[in-house]
Amino acid sequence: MRKAGFLIAMALLALPATAIAQADEYSKSALKEMAPKWQAAYNAGDAAGLAALYAEDGALHPPNSAPVDGREAIQAFWTSVMESGGSTELTVKDMYAMGESAAEVGMWVGTAADGSHADHGHYTIIYKQVDGQWQIASDMWNSDMSP
């Protein structure tokens, strides 16, 4: 009888871990859509669409610059950047999801409007769930090119 009770207790303890693992796999699936959405909005010059991917209280952390806080300021930042034209290609290297937060690590390559290589580097994005949807809470990137 003790053995049966122990096995039942162990099975009940394992259920939450299984549910968390399944939820995290679902989260990763939804998160995999975020980089292509970001890239498509940026390359289309759609600063409003790009800003909509960020949480209302989201933040940008551009290299050699002060943070940009809030969706409205983020849209203004991207509008300014997009005025020069060009495009960006993202390559996701790793993704980590746990509950209502997640992180993405990758590389980016910027191409100037004339098609020349403009810059490249690495990025880290922190996501959070807002009303069941993933939104960018923090976006930080750097350049790998020497000044």
C-alpha cells in the first residue's frame, strides 16, 4: 500500500512539469513567428507595425545611445532609422521560454538602400506575454564592426 501511495504521489508531482514543458513548447512555436514579423515590418518601412510588436512599456537599448522607452518613442526611433532605407536580416540562434517570459538571441545583418553591406552584429530580445500575446519587453543589439 505504501508503494502504491508513493507512486501516485510521484505521478502527481510529474504532471505539472509535463504541463510546463508542453506550454513552453507552445510558447516557442508562437515565438518563432516574432522574428519574421519584426523583419517584415522593418523591411517594409512600417514603423507603426514594428512598434506594435513591442509592449506599451517596452524598451530599446541601441548601441552607444540612451534607452528608448515606451511604444510611442520606439515608433519614433524606428521611423527615424527607416528614413535612410535599407533592410535587415535576422538569424535566430537560440530561444528560451519559461512561463510568461522568453528570450531570443541572434545575429542581424543590415543592408543599405544601395544594396551595400551597412553593418552586422548580435541581438538579444526579451519577450513577455501581454493578454496572451508575446510582445517585446526589451530589445538590445550591438555592432560587430569596428568603428
